[in-house]
Amino acid sequence: AQSVAQPEDQVNVAEGNPLTVKCTYSVSGNPYLFWYVQYPNRGLQFLLKYITGDNLVKGSYGFEAEFNKSQTSFHLKKPSALVSDSALYFCAVRDRGNNRLAFGKGNQVVVIP
Amino acid sequence: GAVVSQHPSRVICKSGTSVKIECRSLDFQATTMFWYRQFPKQSLMLMATSNEGSKATYEQGVEKDKFLINHASLTLSTLTVTSAHPEDSSFYICSARIGQGFTGELFFGEGSRLTVL
């Protein structure tokens, strides 16, 4: 079964600095990879996905992520963080062989003014 | 993006009562919807996959008789927590995907906060 690891519980970054949220995955075949963001007491919002093609994927709100097959990683990045980016970020992976989407435990991002 | 509406957003009930949560896809048809449960500061736990016109597929450890799922139409799935107890208090989130393929992203409802007294 597929799985996702988000090693850090919380990421603190100063406003204006680059933001990175780490994600590694495990699947039996080629993965479909996703990033979602969740604000307090809200559902998840889709940020971006990797299906195939260019390893660098650009998404909503200035976020991007890079698929690295050799390192089985899909780290989320933003060049300049905003206070409004403070939220819970989830990485998710779907194995191409099944219908299930496995989520990581989530990373709380805190952007400090 | 597509819109998934979930209702109610918050519900408080007495122990032993049943609570129904609705999940609607507002601008697309969803043959499959997913129900998740989220504990504080934890990830989403998939409870079941709701299939239009057929029985839901439950994940291991999720009680079918406790969490009744009905997917009566292509735009509506309901989760009923039967005989709720305080340990059922949680944040329940539904999601739906456009189309049958695996490449589509999920669209999530806003979640329903259930508090059982």
C-alpha cells in the first residue's frame, strides 16, 4: 500500500523567506502526487499535482513542487512566504493501481511577520 | 475548481442520537465520494468510499453499522453516525473526484464538526 511521510510537525519561516515543506512517498509503481492546504475548521484545498511530464509543477498561490523519483520526494516550495500561508499542509499519493489516496500526517506552517 | 458542499458545518448532539451529514457536488456529478475523519492535529483517515447506486466500501476497522453511508444520486452522499457517543466526536470531511480516472484531484467539502455530549 502507498504511504506518505512528512517528517516535520511544524515549519516556521519568516515572512518573505523561502518556504519548503518536505514530503517523501512510497508506492509500488509510478505515483500520482498531490498537495493540499487546510485552514482551521475548513476542508482541504487543492494546491497542485504531479501526474506525468515536467518534474517541476506550479500550483495555486505561488506554490510549486518538484517530483524527484530517485529520492521519492515531492517537496512543496514557495519563494517568498506570506503570513496568510500559515496553515496545515498535506501531501498525498495515489498508486496508479488503486483508487485510494494516502495522506501524510500534515505539516503546520507558521509564517512569522 | 469544482465545489463540494457539506452540511451541517457544526452539530452538537446528545449521546445515543443519530446524526446525518450531507455531502453534495454542486457543479459536477460524482460517482464516487470519499468520507474522511480527522482528529485534532492529525491526518485524514479514510473511512469509506461511497459509490453511487451501490454499497459503500469501508476501510478496515470502520464499523459499517455505526457509520451508515448512502449515495443515492450522482450529487449526494450522506453519512449517518448512528447512536453517537462522545468518542465519535470528530471532524468529518467528504470529498469527490471528477471523472473516473485516477489523475483527478479530490475536491473537499468544508467539513462537519460533530460534538457528542
